[in-house]
Amino acid sequence: MTMSFASARLALAAATLLVLAPGPPIYPGAKRDTPQALIEKSTGVEASATYVTADPFERVDSFYRAHGAEDTGARRVSSSSKRALYYFADSKSDVLILWPASGSSDQTSIVISKE
């Protein structure tokens, strides 16, 4: 399968965005869970990556609370699921923390997205 010129340019732009632009910190010890995803939006290209950790949601949440601005309206915490969203204005990035990770009750997911 060959990549079209436009697709190649989109991939290059997103890869450059993730490498050169400062972003939110990656939670210490988190492991990359999925390949980088590229989404073309009307506002430009958005790139995202998902990480997982065995650390509890509360520990990951505390780490990102110390570094970013929380969107309190996005917070959901119950006995069966938890989520929090943090924004990093300097890099136009956000971090979504989810527990449980998809299909797992013992991992926390961290989704980092950049515009």
C-alpha cells in the first residue's frame, strides 16, 4: 500500500508536532499502549498517544493536577470508573486519565493529545 502525498504530508506534520512542540509530561513509568494516532480536523492536525500504568488513578491524577489545569466539568469518579481531564495551554495539549483501562481493571490509561 502506498501513501498519498497529502497523507504523507499530514503524517510528517503530526510527527514534527509531537517531536518539536513541548507537551505535557508523560507519567513516570507509563508504557506506550497504542501507536500515535493522527486526526485531521478543521482546525488542523491533532496527534494523540495512549499510555498505561499499573499505578492507581488517584496517583496519576495527583501527578497531572500538579502540572496542568483541570477541566472540573469533565471529572467523573464512581466505584466502577474514573476520569479526569487536564489542559496544558503552553503546548495546546490535554491529558485524559481513565480507569479502568479498556478491558482491564488494574490499569490506568493516559491519553495525551496535541492540536
